[in-house]
Amino acid sequence: MSLRATPTMGGAKGRCNSLERMTDVYAGTPTGDSNDDLLALARRVALTAGELVKRRREEGVTVADLKSSAVDVVTLADRESEVLIRRLLQQSRPDDGFYGEEGAEDEGTSGLTWIVDPIDGTVNYLYNIPHYAISIAVVRGSADPLTWTALAGCVLNPVSGEVYTASAGGGAFLNDAPISVAPAVELEQALVGTGFAYDAATRGRQGEVVAKLLTQTRDIRRIGSAALDLCLVASGRLNAYYERGLKPWDHAAAALIATEAGARVAGLDGAKASGEMLIAGESSVTIALEKLLVNYGIETVTEG
Ligand code: IPD
Ligand code: CA
Ligand code: CA
């Protein structure tokens, strides 16, 4: 792995050419407005970006820049993946808005917005831990989880080939097989996933909460990709997941997938899930978990 910081995308010409080739395939393929059409597009684009991301991983990963802290990196592949996804979506849906982690926001005119994490789990990607994802969602509304209505979402782990998909009211699927959240358990029997901020002070406070939670649950998992954590809840492989400080692109697709799989996905006190808080799992598990998290002072954990 190269940790050398290169401030611009500065990619070799070959990289750009291969992006052009990948986008050419889609030129002139308009997509309809139904949730099924939107989901099919999200899936197709995720699979194309997944090929690129996997190939770049094999070629060797370059850190392009640091973001909010010295451990919050962006790689060339994060940027290339977002450029590719954006171009492919625009070719099929030129009037829709776009909100991705690595580029500028485009509000669009159709009332629909694509919310994209080009690589969720970048630190895993950097270290070649095969647990990262491409996350693509389309919502009615703007890029605000408190007001949007999620229509379709796809989360792909390009290494395992696992594709999680959901559309509003249409159920959730893993590689086309229906999935559902694990049944109710007591919190002491629950396997709970979570994640931490990139800011060291915030992580310290998150760690204090987790330390207390550890004695009250089966165990804790910090897997390193919020989107996949939520998909693990959706497929019954984690009982619950919570995180404070998520960004819209971290959860837009996977929260819909978890909801469609029967999970309750919410913030604190019945609020909609957002950067303030997201707790997902079987309903009674999330209610018990929320009570503990509040007792342990989760609300005092603020960024920075
Ligand atoms: C991060 C991962 C991580 C979560 C962080 C996210 P990134 O996204 O999802 O698991 O704990 O909150 O920022 O930076 O890898 O796209
Ligand atoms: Ca992310
Ligand atoms: Ca990311």
C-alpha cells in the first residue's frame, strides 16, 4: 500500500481512458421512473463501479488526500469510482440530482437525488481487508435523511460478490434471495455492530459508551463499513447496529435495505435516522439498545 499523498487525481492517462470505455457502454440508455427501473440502474452501475474498484485494489492503492483528520483518507479509487458512478447515472437519468461523498452536489430538476458512497469502508480498502462496498441509493427529495423518501438502494461488496438490493415496498434481497432481520433476542444475546468517527476525541467518547455496552450484549463488532453493517442486520447476521455521526451516503441505500428486511431503523426518541443517530435491528432489540445508549450518554458524544 502506498501512503504517499498525491493532491490531485493526477491519474495516468490509461486510467481516464478506461473510465471513458466503461461509461461508453451506457451512453444513450434512458431509464424509467418506476422503483424497479431505478433499482435495476443502481445495481448495474454498482456492479460496473465494483469492477473498477476491485481492479484498482489489485493494481495497488494510492492515497490521494487526507480529509477531516490524519486517518480519514481518500484514495484515487474513491474518486474514480464516484466519477464513474456519476457519469453512468447522468447518462441514464440526466435530470436527477447527485450527492456523493467525494464530489460537488448537483440538485437536479426531477425531484429525485442519487446518494452515493463510492467506497464505503475506505480504511478496509486501503489495508486490503475484503470488507468494503459501493453504495447507491435514489431518494425522492434532497440529500437530507430527515426529509427524503428512499426509493431504491443497492450495496455491493465487490470482493465477495454479495449484492444487497431493496426498493420501497418491494422487500430486500441478497443476490436475489429475500432476506430478513434476525428475530427478537434479549440484549445480552444480541451481537451489535457499531462504528467510530475519524476524529480522535470523538472516538474516545464513543469508546467509553461501547465499553459499557460490551458487558450488556453478546459482543460488539466494528467491521468498518456502515453500509455493510446495516446489510448484515438486514440479512440477520447482526442483531443490531448503531452509529452516531453517519453521513447521508453511509446509510441511504442500506437503511432502506434493512427497513425492507423488517428492521426498525430510527434515530433517538422516534426521530428518523440521520447523522444524529441511527439504530437498526429487530424492533424490541433497538428499543432496549436505545435505552442503554441514552443511559450511557450517547447524546453527549459530539463531533470534534
Ligand atoms: C466510514 C465507514 C465506517 C463508519 C464511518 C464511515 P468511509 O465510511 O462506513 O464503518 O464507522 O462512520 O465514515 O469513510 O469508509 O466511506
Ligand atoms: Ca462511508
Ligand atoms: Ca466513502
